[in-house]
Amino acid sequence: MSIKIITLISTVHSENGKCNANELCSIIYKLSPEVIFLEALPETYSKYQKSMFSSFGVFHKKLEIEAIQKYQLDNSSTYIPVLDNGLSEFFDRKYEIICENIEHQNMVYHFNNCARDEGFTFLNSKKGLELQEKIREFENVLLGESEINNMAIRDIDHYENSMLRNIYKYCIESDFKEAVFMCGVAHRKSIIKKIENNKTINGTQINWKVWGYF
């Protein structure tokens, strides 16, 4: 039975203090993955953008892709975007409502300040996980059992499942040993729970690791 190692790294999608492409590239470099899975649509990193980077050294605006580009300057790896679709209209509508709440704004502001000051160490820590959970719990209190909240939660579940489904499909079809999966920090708790229940797919053993400090 073949064994593939995939390390989950929680990220943010745009630079914020110590959460920057150089710091993320350093983490990737230490893991030396052959494959890099990313929470992104195929069109997020277009042929034109790839050409601009390879020909003129123009880096992508998305933090994770810039980090991948910097890693690939000296290392060979395969980039795999794992999204089928973006987040739904219910997700957007949910956060249009929530973002108007002052207490929620303060919670997000505090989380972002911690990310700015402590970087990916914070995003991948127990402290970060707990603060994210408090934000999610507060959102559920605000919106309760409303249709928007229930539909947004359902759609996020489908969104995460599609990413994992595409990762497992690639694992079955491709030969590699080490990979990383970079995904937004808001999905960290749910993804960890889901990968604990899927360690063998069609004879392919997946050895999931979670990067971070607990």
C-alpha cells in the first residue's frame, strides 16, 4: 500500500504583517513538498500570470501563490488548485449582515492583530483555533437558525468536502510522497476533523499531519 504524507497549513489570502509570502515560503521550504494543494480555483493562477512570473518575475497578488512562486524558484513542485467553485451567495449575504455588528468587528480585529504580530505560528496554534471558534459561535448566536445561516453552513461544508475530494482523487491518480495543503484558517477546525476520518482512500494511505503549535 502506497503512503502519501500531506501537511495541512492554515493561511490567510493576503499579506498581514508577519503573515507574508516570505514567512510562508520558509515553512514550505522546510517541508519540501513535491505537491502543493491550495484552496483556489484553477483560474486564480492563470496562464498569463504564470507567464508574467516565469518571464518577468512578476509575483501573484494572492499571498499563498506568491509563496509558492518563491518556493519554486529553487525547488520543483506541482501546484494543484483544489476548488471546483467559490463560496455561495449565502456566504456573502451572511457576512454582509454580520460585518455590521460592532462586537463581531472587534473580535475579527483582535484576531487579525494577533495574526499580524505572530504570523503563521498564531494561525496554526491552539490560541488561533480557539479565537476562530469563538467568532463562529458568536455568528451562530447572531443569526441563529435563519435560512441564510443554515444555507451558508451547508455550503461551506460542501465547499470543504469538494477540496478534500479533489485532493484524494489526485492522491489516487498520482505518484508522490510529500505534499502540503494550504487552506484558509477559518476552515482549520472543520478540515482537521474531516481528515481524521479519511486516512485510506481506494488502497492509498494518507498520512495527514497538521502544521502548528498546540
